Amino acid sequence: MAHDCSIPVIQDGIYSFDARGIARRFRHAAIFGALNALQPGETMRFCNDHDPLPLLSQIGQFFGERVRIEYVRREPGEIVIDFCVAS
């Protein structure tokens, strides 16, 4: 079953972020801004058309253990990742 990133809030504390609709030059800044806005215990469910390995490395370096990265779906053309903020 495919994930629908058009739904803004999936359930309490999980917020969708669809990177596919953001211009490439603004994506990383928008993602980091969204992650900074999350409160402890909240999750950003990130959707993209490719696996953003360089971005994941940058997030790991910047946030460290504060943000946990969990793949929800990892298929060609459809990547869904939960970024979970530690409580």
C-alpha cells in the first residue's frame, strides 16, 4: 500500500513533508527548517522520489542522536522516511 504524503497530519505527532513539490535549490533548507520546528516526540514523515543519502548524512552530522532516521518505504521512485525527534 502506497503512502499518501498529501495528508498533512497522519496521526498525533506525525507530520508529512513531501519534498517532491519543493524546488531543488530550497529543499535542504526547508527540510532542516521543518526538523528544527519539531518538538520532542514528534515525527516528520518525509516523501521523496529518490533515496537522499547525502541529506541523511548531513542530518546525522547536524542533529546527531536528536533525530532518528527510519525508512517506512524504500522502493525505486518512492522513498518514505520517518525523522523522529528524541523525547
